[in-house]
Amino acid sequence: MTAPKAKGMGGFEDIRHSAASNNVRTYGAALLAAAEADERIVCLGADLTKPTQTVAFRDALPERFFNMGIQEANMVGAAGGMARTGDIPFAHSFCVFITRRVYDQVAMQVAYPNLPVKLVGFIPGISTELGVSHQAIDDIALMRALPNMAVIEPSGSEQVGSVLVAVLAHNGPVYLRMALCESLPDENIPLQPFALGRGNVLRQGRDIAIFAIGEMVSEANKAADILAEQGISATLINMASIKPLDRDLVLHAAKTHRAILTAENHSVIGGLGAAVAETIALAGVSARFAMIGIQDVFAEGGSMAFLLKKYGTSADHIVAKCGDLLGR
């Protein structure tokens, strides 16, 4: 199939303009703007229209909105069929339901035929009060393991528009890991660019490089502020493109810093930390290295602030781990 072409407009640059340049900071608004520019985009849901921010799409383009009910496996199969007819399907559910629950369908009907199906999951990691049944602590590991599958987790509303542009431009399957947006986005945060296979250096330091994704970018930034007060200079990298990974940036950081730390709202097994560690090890680069993430446990439900502290992924834990790596 060919790359997305906006009907009756100037091609993909029009989607770029509407989804990113005009301060689109919510997934729902970005998806609708893209769909209004490209009639091939269809939206599928599993009875989670409001939590997946697809209400606006449903109301504006009802003929291209399909509520499949609570049957994610059939939804993914239908998305694969739609993609074969020339559509660009965006299939939505919670992260754990659109990955672990329907893994065989994703593998056989999306990844294997390398179709441009975009799987969009909400509630990543432990960021829910609903406990184990709704916590996706293994989804990155699952989706990273699938050939052809790109895996992306934006840092927040400031990166949603540019991420959606890249997702549409990628002529293949994508797993997009999204945080729930329960409040209006902060318009004061500068918009962030995104390119598949590239990381964004948010602050430059010399002592330790911190690679973070999703909600952990904010925690890592807080940690970098605290570290600066302690005389430790930290580089912070938003690694929203988990697969493909920016290997050149990882290796450069490993060679130019005293230590490397990864931070993710995911198990330390198979996620961002594992991808960075594999890259460093396979290149034969020696580096002090550690991971912040969920250890090999199932987590309980609770507020995000409580869970960050309980499972060792808060800014304070990042600061402490950096100190350990640097021998402080």
C-alpha cells in the first residue's frame, strides 16, 4: 500500500499542519483532524468510546466509526480486513486488552501480513486504580517481539500531534501506548517533535543519561532538577520511539556519560530498559547501567502517586538510582 494521501488537499503535509502545527494536544482531536483530511481513516472501538477519546470522531464521522462491542479479538480481525481493502484502521481499547488479550489475532492478522493497522491502547503500565486486570506491564515486551510492529509511547499531550503524523506516515502496523487524559492539556508546555526511530534530547548533561518514556518523562525531568541541585548533570532523553529504537543515540550516550538509566511505566523485563541494554551489550560498549520500572511483580491498584512510590518509579527513586550508579 502507499503512504497516506489526503483527499482533495496537499497530501500528508496538510495532516501535519492540522494535527501538529495548530496546537492539537489531545489524541481525539488529532485523530479527527487527520480523518477529515484522509477519508481512508476509519475508527474502531470496543465499547470504550469515551476513555479512548473517540467520541468526537463518532459524532463527526459516524459512517466511519465502528463500535465492535467488548470483543477485541474480532475488532482486530476486522481491522485487518479493512486494511486489506485500502482503509487505514485505528483500533482502540485499553492497553492490556488490545495486546495480551488478543495477541494471536494481532500477530496473525496484523503483524504477519504487515498491514497498516494502528492499535491504540490507553492506560499504560500501573496507571490505574483497577488493579492487575487493567494494568499493562507486559505490553511493550509483547509488541516489541512481533516482526513489523512499531511501538510508540508519547511523553504527553505536547507530543500527541507529531506522533499521530508519524503513525499515519508509517506504512505498517503500529502499537501506540497512550495515557488517559483526565484534564485539559497544559498549553504552556512546548510542543515536541517526533520521528519514528529517533529520540528527543530534552536536556543536555554530562554525568548520566536518563532514557524515559510516557509518563516517566515528567518524573525523570523532576529527578533531573533535583540532581542538578546536588551537582549532578543529567541528560534527559524522551525515547517515545521504542521500536524502532534510536540505537545511534543510545550508543552515543553510553560512550559520553558515566552511566545510563532507563525509566518506564512497564516491567523491567522486555521493555525500554531491555531494548537499551541489548543495544549497548551487542555493540560491545561498556557502561554502568540500571533500570527504573516495575520489578517482576503484579501491582495493586491505587492512585498514580501512591503506586509510583510503592513500586519504586517516582522521581525520588530515579534520583536515588542515579546516585547509586555514580557512586554517591
